[in-house]
Amino acid sequence: MSNIQFDEGRLMQVLVAPIVSEKATATAEKTNAILFKVLQNATKTEIKAAVEQMFNVKVKAVNVLNQKGKSKRFGKTIGRRDHVRKAYVTLQAGQEISFGGEAV
């Protein structure tokens, strides 16, 4: 693997938020993948480096998808939700990320 140096400030901004939903939880249990909302212009290598740096884990693979925003009506006006870029980050076997929301 190549050791590409990334700007640390940029890596801290790449991951916008973890996505916690039923589908994301089922995926995490089945494939050891965590779902993140990321910046629109984030690359797979940036996402991998950001997750490894922030959570101190080893990343196996990163899959990215772009979800188009839906058109919605607000009374008489028609608005649009923002486009979202999601990253499925698959961790290597034995690696785990916990967000601290679980009951003990």
C-alpha cells in the first residue's frame, strides 16, 4: 500500500456523521461495516485514512454511494432535500467501533 499523506484538518472534516438506522445496524452486524455520512468530494482513500486515524482501527474496504435528494412540498413551495454521500466502511476481522450509545 502507498503511504499517501493527508492534511489532518481535512481528515477531521471528511466524516460528517455516523448513520445509525435499522439498515445500518443490520449491515454492521452482518458484514462488520459501519455507515458514515461523508463530504460530497471525499475520496475512498481519504475516508479510509480518516476512519483509521479517528477510531484507531484497520479498514478492509470502503464503498461509496451518492444518494440524490428528494423533492418535497412545504405548503405551496417545492423544496429539495440535500444530496447525501454515504460510505460503507468495512472493518477487518476483530476490529470494532462503538459510539457509546449502547446500554450496559
